[in-house]
Amino acid sequence: MPEIYWEDAFCAEGNNCFRIGTDDKGNGYISVRGQEDQYLTDSRDALRNLIREIKAGKADHLL
């Protein structure tokens, strides 16, 4: 398992909380808060775009 450096949780309306993280190799990670051992990984750019859409209210139902 890679060493993941998690940021503080972001919580949207309805308590949909998630965290994003990175590792030393430049990979990006996203997880539901409290379940950081179960995560998705992709490039930082791909996850950054996903987070922007979620924060804009376009994909909140996915979490």
C-alpha cells in the first residue's frame, strides 16, 4: 500500500464527506471520509477535475 498524504475532509450538503490525497509518485487518491483504506486512484488532474465538478454541485450524488 502506498504512503498516502490525505488532506482535510471536504463535506458537501447531506454529509457527503470525502478526502483527497497524494503520494510521492504524483498519484492522486479520493476516498469517503472514514474509509481511507478503500480509495480510487488516478492522476492528480483527473481527480482535481472530479472534485471541481462535485464542489460545483454537478456530481454530488456520486458519493
